[in-house]
Amino acid sequence: MKPPPYSSTKAIILKAALAFLAYLGVLFWIERIPVAKPVVMGAFVIPDPFPGVPTITKSEQFIRDKAIYRVTPVAHADGSNPINGDAIVKIIISPSGAVEMATLIKGPESIKGIAEEAARRWEFEPMNDGGKPVRIESTLTFHFGRLRPEGVNRRPVEEKKACDECL
């Protein structure tokens, strides 16, 4: 009687490994797993999450009343140059209430990034006009260089007494 071909342990393991690799190759060929393509900056278009939604312009007071989360930017002076002035940021608010775009349109260039980032972080109530979702275009004004808002007076600090637990 003749022994079966490839009867040694090494031959059986090799045959099983080749069969497994062939099986994987068939799966890859059948399923056509996509290969990640390199992304070239500026070469792709981000789809609009709200296609066909009209954009309307509203006043700054209107959107400030609709704000549910506000961010106040703080600019630190770089030693000798205090930052003074107002920054006006044009924003576009999506129907969901998130800020889609923020662009500095007036103000010191040194605070552009701070003002735009603060405006992007604002959140609003869902935007609609007559029950239909809309985008809102408006502006936000940020004031820099004042230690406290206009009309707020300085109050003296009351003397605090330490309690026995705090010592």
C-alpha cells in the first residue's frame, strides 16, 4: 500500500495555510474591499447637510435672544500692546442651531482667531421661519479692552472672615 501524498505534518500544515490564503484571496476578490485613496486638500466637496434650505438675514439682537450657549472671547495683551476695540464676526447658523461659518469682518487682525473661534462655539435654538427650517446670516460683536462691561460699576470687596474649618 502506498502512503498518501503529502502525509508529513509539515506538508499538511503548508497545504492548510495555502488553502486558507487562497480562501482569503477569493473573499477579497468577491467583496472588493475598497482601498483608501489619499485625500488631496481642497479636492473634495463637503456635502450640505441641509440641502435646499434658504438663508435669511436677521439682526444681532435676534440671534443673541436665540442663543442657548455663549462664549466670551478673552484676548491677552502681549506685554506692551493692550488689545482694544470691537470685533464684528459674520456668522451663518444652520437650521439645527450650530454655527456653520464665522468670519471676522471688522476688527483688529490680532484677535481674528480668538473672535472667530468664540463665534463658532455659540449654539442657538433650532432656526425656522414660519415653521420651515432656515439658515440665519447675522453678526456677533465682541468687545475687547474693557475690564468690565459698560454700565457695571466697581463694588468694594467685602471683608471675608475665615472660619475655623478653613484654617
